[in-house]
Amino acid sequence: MFDGPEPIYVQIAQMIRAQVLAGELKEEEQVMSTTQFATTFRINPATAQKAFAGLVDEGVLYKRRGLGMFVAPGARERLLEEHRKSYFEDVLGPALQQAEILGISTDDVVAYVLGAGGSRTTTEES
Amino acid sequence: MTTAPFGARLDDVVVRFGASHRMLPNGLLARDEGGTGLDGASLTIRPGTITGVLGRNGAGKTTLLSLLAAFTRPTSGTVVVGPEGAQEDPWENPWITSGTQLVRESGDLLNEEKVRTSLRYYADVRPDWSAETAERLLDLFEVDVRKNPSALSRGKRSAVGATIGLASRAPLTIFDEVYLGMDAPTRYAFYDELLADYAEHPRTILLSSHLVEEVERLFEDVVVVDRGRVLLAESAEQMRARGFSLTGSRDAVERLTGGRRVLHRQQLGSTVQVTLEGALDDDERAAARRAGVEVGTVPVQDLFVRLTDPRSVTS
């Protein structure tokens, strides 16, 4: 867990954002405590604390005094909007660049997107 | 927890060991010059942190840790230990030393007595001792306390040391290579117990280890000792920010490298990975992304190896 190239606290924040996006963490649901996080993933509690603090600043989580961290109302909607904005630049852009390198024509890409040739059924892999 | 976590400070500390004589096989005496344990070491330990103490063999780690626990006295310079705002010289200072638990590699057990007797001794001298924790850990590590230390394996003796350190709940708890002889499952059980107990009972924990990869994520702060001096003492995050890696096509990586010091370089076909000193600014980061170059962090282990390597390459 958390073996990516980014700092661990960045990876923890990404994991929680992804869980909120996927609906695995519902709004107003409590997230694991810093202590639970530290012992579960064998990391310093301050590292988990830092990830949580960042998510509070972003409005993804909020703190209830004495109770812990909870998913903020409207967090999923906000994350969806942000990720939609960056989807073309971060995801589709590089994919089209790769298509160009491979000599896949724009027509082929469009045909794939529209489901021509039956390939749309396997979009999960794309 | 009855006492606030201890911090510590060293100012320009030198520790020299006295010269000694030894008998040669021909009956003549040879003089061994005393070594230097520390040679102008300065650092601050932040109270309430888990701090990693790293260094190559003979770098001065054990001397440093012994100073904090008042097992050694500096030849010159000053050492102070204690809670924020009330730090004192630990030497022959019962208030400080009763709050400091140093667990050495040797275990510090009474050799002629059962382990249980040694534990009773530690329970008496540590005001914050948790008998319940001690019992639970001895059970977890499967230590037979009715045996003498000499009848225990290396790993079991280390487990007793780990138990003493955790159960002491001392405001300053120091583990000096406590993992020796422990198998991997036992070491991981120790890390888990350490984190859980630290989270519940905040205190200052120093942990020296050569198994950097295994323990680096436990650290909030890191101290690197090299040839008797403190090479760095900062947060683990600051240490990780001392370097970064670039992976991508050779031309793009070289362009982004610029004049930075290359700590390590690996090439596989036309793909190059370099470890560089310093950090990237936002513009460079964006440029890296456009060029398809992956920017990564460098494990503390790698930074430690490179920073203490006198042959570290510069390109």
C-alpha cells in the first residue's frame, strides 16, 4: 500500500478522494482515525494527520470535535466537478497522444468511442 | 502519562575515549589510542516525535544515544534532556534519568537472574511503567520469563528489550538496534505495538536501525550521523525533499536535470532514471509532465546511502 512515487500523505489523500468519488465513503460517514490509519498502514500518525489536514482544507473532510473526521456534505459533487474539469487534460489528452504515436487515426478513435465494430463493449479496459 | 515528552539538545559535543594498553603475545605492551565517538555533534530532538537515528557502522549513533541516557559523558560540549522549557544536563540527574529508557542491543538484563527479576527491577525504576503492557508483549513475543537471559535466543532477548522499552512509557524512550536477531514477523509486531502505544501515550521515541526501508515510514523526524557529526536533523518530509527522481527518455531527463547534482543514474535502453539533489519548482514539474517524464520521491534509504557515501558522484 502507498508504494507510488508521490509522498505518502499525498497518496493517502488520493485514496480517500477516490473512495469518496466511488461512493465507498458516503457523505457524513466517519473516516478512520489518525491512529487507526497509522497502525493499519504502519506509518507515523503525523503523516496521516497531514493528509487529513489537506483534505479538510479542500472541503472533502470536516472535523467534529471529539468525534473524528467525517466526509463533508457536497464533497463528492465537488470532487466530480474537479475531476471532470481535468479529465480531458490529464486522461484523454495523453491517451490521444499515444494514439498518434501508434498511428491510430482520429476516425478509429471516434469509431471506438461510438461503439463501431463492437469494441465499445470492452470500454472497461480502455 | 504523568510526565510531558522529553526533548533533547546537543551543542558541539565531542566524545573521546581514553587510550588503553594491551599485552602483545611477546609480552610487550602496545598502546591503543582512544577513539573519537562524536566530533562536534549538534542537534535538537523535538519532544513527542518518533525520530529515526541513522548512520553507518561506527558513525557515532550509539555514543549519541548513550549521552542522552547519561550512560556516557561528553568530553566537551553540552547535552540537555527534558520537557520543553525545563531541559537539564542528564548526568547524575535522577529526575531526567528516571524518565529516560535506553534499550541497548545488549538488552541490559541481569545475567544471573531470571528475566522476571530484571523486569521487576525496571518496573521499580520507571514511574510510568505499564505492567499490563509488559505482560501482553511478553505473551505476544512468547518469552519465557522463568529463564535466565543466557537461556534465551538472541531474538527473544531482543524481544525482552523491546518489551522493556514499550512498557516503560518513559518520556524519552530509546531503542538502539533493538531488532537484532528478531525474525521479520516479530519485527513487524514490534513496529505495530510501538505505533499503537505511541498513538495512545504520546512520548518521544528514538529508534536507530540499519533496516531503513522497514522503519522509515514510522519516523516523523530523522537524524543522520556520519563520522562523528550530525549530517542532518530534520523532519522525514524535509529529508525526502532533498532529492527526487526523474524517469523518462534520455533527452527529456537530461534537459530537466540541468546543473543539479546527480546522486544516482540508471539506464535501460533509451529510458533513464536519475536521482537528483534538490527539488523541482512548479514550472519544471509541468515541463516534466508535458515531456512524459515521471517525477518520483526517493526512499529515505537511498538518500541515506547516497548522502553518507564519500564517493557520491557528481555529473
